[in-house]
Amino acid sequence: MAGSLDDHNAIRELTLNYSSAASAKDDAAMALVFTQDARVLGVAEGMGMDGPLVGPKTICGFFAKIFETLEHLTQMAQVANIKVTGDEA
């Protein structure tokens, strides 16, 4: 296991916070889990748009538009293999 147990627990907590925010369709709460240099790969591209999404404002703005179209959303996340290398995971 690369990285400390504290690193792994922090990532699990961020994942839980992200999933809770997504399930509540709360883009403001979701923004709190992303760093300024966060990158989301594959989501926009999978919808025929330019990607990656970079930074909390762009990422959460993208998802806020999707949230508006959904009556319900259940976000489930599984953290199986966490690889920590320096300041990146």
C-alpha cells in the first residue's frame, strides 16, 4: 500500500463527501471536495464535449447542468485500489 493510512482515509472521506453531494444534487457541496487543479477525465468526452474538466468551478458547473435534468440521483462509490504517489492519488 503506497501512502499512509491517513492518506487512504482522507481519500475515502473525500469519496464519501463527493457521493453524498452528488446524491443530494448539491454542486456547491461537491465543489468542496475538488482542489483548484482537479481534473475529471472522460465524462465530458463521453458526451461528445471537450475535456478534461479542470477545477471545481468547471467540474461542478458541468454537473450542475446535469443535476437540473434529474429528478433523482443515487451516487455509489467504491474505493478499491488507492495509489498515493507523493501529493497525487
